Amino acid sequence: MGLSIRNLKKGLEIKINKCVALLGEEYTSLNYTIYFYDNREKLLKEQNNKPDMKAEQYTQILNGQTETAGVTIGEKGRIKIFLFLFGDINRDPNEIISLIGNLYHEIRHAWQNENKLFQNEEEISTIDGNLESYLKLPSEKDAYRFQEEQMQKHGERALEIFGFNLKFEYQLKPEIREAIYS
């Protein structure tokens, strides 16, 4: 079946699919659905009616000090991307880079799950107060390294897909790089 996308306007869905395709079949063939949330209300409605995450995860996403722009729920084959945490992805290339980097990070978690990697790893459901522990998790180190490698390889092409012709050097935030490469 492969990766599928839900809750996106058609134009944005086409661009996101093209960016995901850059990762190759190993990733596009993952049996996951990516859900996009363009506003907080959709996430609150889900939390109240059909929650599929722990209460503290919803709190982290909606009110956390540390932004959680994406979540992978391996046992349900879901990736959630919270568009409302990004700025103007139609006009701001930095927000596009941030979005696609985050998407690649979550797709790597899906790949880890399908390949049964990091199965016995401690689960951290809130990042606030646990950022250091979170960044030291082998699955996170792997996903952040993948994000950085893929964005260095495909970032300019991703921007082209969104209509920008810009050269840039992609790097994770210094505090993340320090934690994952130490």
C-alpha cells in the first residue's frame, strides 16, 4: 500500500508527496498514514472524541514549552504532523525546510518501527523537562541524523517543489547536534 496522506489540501498534498518521493521506495512503501493538523481545534476534537495518544502527549503538543511538530504512533501505523506549529509554509522557505525536515524525521521513526529497531527503548511521552533524555535515545539520534542527511541531500529540491530556487546549508540546531553526535 505505501505511505498515504490525509487531511491536506490537494496542492500541498502533491508537494508533500513529491518531497517524500525523494527518499525512495524504501520509505514511500512504508505502511503508514500521515495525518496533518492545520489547526489546534482538530487536535482538541480528536483528544476529546477519539484519542490515540496519552493525555500528556496532547498537552505537550498543544501547550508544551518545547514544540512537538510531529509524532509517530508505530503500533497504529500513523504519523501526525502539526501544521499549526509552523509559520507560513506558502511564503517562508525556512518554514518549508522545517516542515520537510520534521516530516523526514517522523518517516524515519516509521521505518525504524517497520524494521523492528529500538523496540526496547524507554518511552518518553513529554519532552518538556526531559529534552536531554529524549535527545539521547538511540531512535532519536538516528532520526535526527537521518533528517540532517536527507535535508542536506534533498533540501534544495524540496524548496524547488514549493517554488523556491534557493541555495542553503541545512544543519540541525546546535543543541540537537551536540546531543546526537556526542
